[in-house]
Amino acid sequence: MKKWIQLNSRYIIGAIAGALAGFVYWKYIGCVNGTCAITSNPYRSIVFFGIFGAILAGTFKKENKDENANISQKL
């Protein structure tokens, strides 16, 4: 379990930050009349921004040179 958390900590932190941003967005900006699909409901906003935060955090993965060398040797 500890190794899984270490491997996915970037995604977990991104999801938590995104969920927090989604709640803040819903609370202070949100949709006034309820016609917005995502921002009219706090749960949808939190989930949407949480997923977006995890995806965004995953794009900043640091490349491991040893891992790339092993892949090129296998080819």
C-alpha cells in the first residue's frame, strides 16, 4: 500500500487540489440560476475539477533516464 501511494502521490495531490479548487469555484463563482451542468452542483464541480487536477498533475511527471534506456534496449 505504501509503495502504491508513493507511485501515485502526484495524482492524489492533484486530485485533492483540483477538488478543493472545484469547491472554491462552485462557492464563489458557480452558476446562479442552476443551468450550468458542472458548476450548479457542488458534488459535480468537486468531482470534475478533481479528475482534471489529477490529469493535469500527471502531465508533469519527471522522466527517468534509466527507464528510457531500458526501454530502448528492449526494442
